[in-house]
Amino acid sequence: MKFEMKKYIDLSKKEWYRIGIAVVAGLLVGWLFFHGSGNNATEPANHHHEQAEAGAKKATIWTCSMHPQIRQDHPGKCPICGMDLIPLTDLKTTESASADEIPMTEAAMKLADVQTLTVQKGYPAKEVRLLGRVKPDERNIAELTARYGGRIDKLFVNFTGQHVRKGEKLALIYSPDLITAQKELLEAIQYKNTNPDLYRAARNKLKLWDLTDAQINSIEQKGTIQEDFEVLSPISGTVTKRQVSLGDYVKTGASLFEVINLTDVWVMFDAYETDLPWLRNNDKVQFTVSSLPGEIFHGKVTYIDPFIDAKTRVAHVRVEVHNPHLELKPEMFANGIVTSQRAENGKVLLIPQTAVLWTGKRSIVYVKVPNREEPTFKMREITLGPESGDNYVVADGLKEGEEIAVNGVFQIDASAQLAGKPSMMNPKGGDSGAGSMPGMDMGGSKSTSSAKAKTAEKTSDAKVPEAFQQQLTNVYKAYLKMKNAFVGKQFDKVQTDAKAVQAALGKVDMEELKGDNHLAWMKQLNVMKPNIATITSTAKPDEQKAAFANFNKAFYESVKRFGLTGVTTYYQFCPMALNNKGAFWLSESSDIRNPYFGSDMLTCGETRDTIK
């Protein structure tokens, strides 16, 4: 038993040695395997982590706050406006805001210069601009005619333009008829007591021939016949016509002189049909003339023509002006302004023009959402009424007391586009990438502009005469010089070139057109004429650009409808022009050369239409 137990113990020791060696060997192999595997497993994990970080850095998108369609994977300058690009992740959004609300921080509000205003009611007012000419006051025009036949024995007025006073002698006339009438008077004096009617008839006969009581009394007192009679000026003024010379024989009724008093003059303004509702008698008018820059004249409306001129489609508005220093000369051009306020329909909702974004027929404002910790805005489409000075009348879409953005509106809209919220060019919201914002590709490259351009079709069924097209082409050629002067910021040259456009426009023969074409041209001409006149008369760049923008809309409609001869023109648009209201122009090239900003933002814009 002891032997067997010892044998078992000896055997167990051997087995335990084997088992121990096997375990140690297994642990060694396992350590080698798992250690190598662990390193290999950690390495890819670290590699993937580094790749993720690098990918995150690479995924940072850089954009322009003013031109959100610009997207780059690295910082730099905006190729359109030259502003520094900003990371897209820097644009803060609030998860709690609804899908159609645009939250902004106070810092962003200050940076974008966003200003708000509470919508209020007021009386509509408008600044009506009028063009006119200085005319003599018809009540101060004296036409002197011969009351009796005779011979001019002496002239006291030797030239046209001579100033005379009331009662001053202009000429001496020898008249046989007047001598006979004097004899009758001297004979009638003898029967003054017995036949007073005969005496009065003799005196009245001389009065009808423009002899004054003093002249007749002198004849009676002297008792002699006066052979030469004086022609006296009935008013003080300037001799504008001298129809006789020394020794001329004149017949009864012949014109002798014309004298005009210019101490009071009329300014006859032309008012278009759309302006007439804003004009009333006694409205105060201030106006300027080109020959006296910086001097402002004042007058009041005394007459509004009840008829519209069938050819020019304007009514004449008469303004009376006191002219003591004779600074205003007849036929001077005048640029007038009437600030008119109408209260007939009571108070209406008014909002500043700067609050409105235009896109086609839609008018957009951004309304501030009330009761929010941070400023939050929401886009709203509204219906506008007539223009009222620097404001618009709101027909529908806003209520009194609501708060809207009136400055920095374009920046709010850009933020909405970047955040995929409803915006001016993307009313349904969604992806804010460049591909989802039709009409906002403002790159200056020729290929981009050409890709988005469309070829216009003429809207008129009637054939347009080639003569008319050639005349319109001449206007276009003159227009290009004016447009390029805007691009170069040569505002003095703008005025000169605008006069050439005005002259070419005046040579367009509207009689070449018939029917609807004639009416369409008249409609556009009524817009183009006053605006090109404004450009010629003002040296203020802002006023020139505003008139230029209005002219361009009408000129484009004309070019599109009637066509040009042998040229291709491009209708281009900049949404930032005129304080972010946007404005169009025509160009001879598809490359963008912005006339509203010039070298400041030369390539800001896009081609909207191509007319061949």
C-alpha cells in the first residue's frame, strides 16, 4: 500500500511537470499572439481617429456672408466682393427655433447693422419730380399796335432787349387822321356848354386812339394841333420785339412793339398721369435751374391743365414765381420737386423702402418674432400699394405694431439661405447650396453667366420696322457710353453721355409703330424721358443711379419687344445695388461690369437675359 501510494505520488509529480510546462508554453504563445494582435488593433483605431479628425478639418466650408453661393474648403477672399470668407460653422443656429425662423445673436445684429422699426400708420406722402421751362407771365405781356395810320417820325427804342419803364416814350407818329381828330376836338370845345355830347364824343375818339387824359388836356389848353404823337409803354419791362423802323408807314392795327415784364414769371412743368393724383393747387414747389447751381427757387401751383396732351401724355402744371432780380430767363429748363401729402383716405400702413426685398412679383420683409430671448426673424410675403416718398403703402401682409427689419435685410436673408430656412430666392427653404438658389449665381465668370442666360423672344406679333430698330439701336449705342461712365465712376461724364442718350431718344420716330406697338412704346417712353432728364440735370451719384435703374427697366422692355439691329445685349442684375433693393442694367458683354458699384464690387451681378 505504501509502495503504491509512493508510486502514485511519483507519477503525479511527473504529470504536474508536464502540465506546468504546457501551461507556461501556452501562456507564452498566447502572449506573443495577443500582444501582436493588440498592437495591430490599436494602430488602425488610432489611424481611423486621425483620419476622422483630418476629415473634420477638411469638411470645414468657407463662405461669404454677402454671397452665400460661394463655397470653398479653405479660407480666402470672396471672388465677387473681396470680403474675407468665414467658416460655415461660425453661423449660429438655435435648435429651439422653428423651421422658418432665423435667430441671430446681438453681436451678429451689430456686425450686420440690422435695424428694426415698428410698423405704424401715417398719411401717404410722395416726392413728385417734375421737369419744366420758364415762361413769361402772360398777364405781363404788352403788345403795342398802331391805333391809327401814320408815319414813324422818331424812335426812342433802337434795339430789342432795351429796358423801358411804364409811360416811357417808345416812338413818335405823324398821323393825318389824328390831326383831323384834334381839329374836331378844338371845334367841339366851342360848343362844350351847348352841346356837351359832341364834346365828350370828340374826347372819347382820341382816347380810343390811346391818347391819355393828360395829352388831351394839353391839346385843349394850348389850343393848337399836335402833329406828332407819342407811343408810350403801358408797362415796365424789356422790349422783346421791335417791328418798325424810322420812316416806316404803318396802318391801323399794325404791330409796333412787344414789352414783357419778367419780375414775375411762370414755370410750366410737365406732369405725367401717375403724378397728377399727388398734385393740387397751392402746393408748394421748389426747383433749380442748371445755370444757377446750388440756388433753390420757390413757388406755388396755381393751375393744373385739365387736359392730357395726346402726343406727350402729360398735363401742364403752372407755378408762379416772383423774379425781382431777373435771374430766371424764359426757356430755362427747371427741375422741380413737390412734396405732397394726401389725407383723403385716412392713415395707412407705411414701411420704409429699405425693408423690402424684391424678387419678381413677390415682395418680402423680415418680421421680428416677439417674446424671444435672442433676436429672431421670420420671412413674410406682403402686398404693396403705391410708393409714398421713401416708403411704401402696405396693402396686405402686415399689421400695425409689428416690428420689421429696415436695415441689414439682405444679411438676414443671406443667413436664412445658409441655414436652409425660407428666404427670398428659396421660399420653401431646404438645402442652401448654390444649386438650390436659382437666380443667385452672381459669379463674374463668363461661363457661369452664359449658362444661366436665356435668349429672349420678342413679344410683339406685329413686325417692327427696320427704321425704328435702327433708331433704337442708336439709343442703345449712346446708352453704352453712359453705362460705362457709371462703371468708371465718371459722374460728370455720365451727365454728358446722358444728354447724348436724351438726344438719340428724341430722334426715335414713334409714328413708325402702329397699334399695340405704338402704345407700348409710349408707355416705356413716359418712364425713360423723365429719368434720363434727371440724370442730365443732377450731379449727385445716388440720384443718378436711382434714375439710371428706373430708365433701365423701361429701356429693357423696349429693346426686348422691338429688337436691335446687329447687336447682342445682356440684361444683368445686382441684388446689392441701391441699398440692397437690387437693380438692372444692359451690357454689350456677358462679363459683369457693375455700374452701381464700379471698382468697389466690379463683378457683382449676374446675367438674367440675353437679347439677340
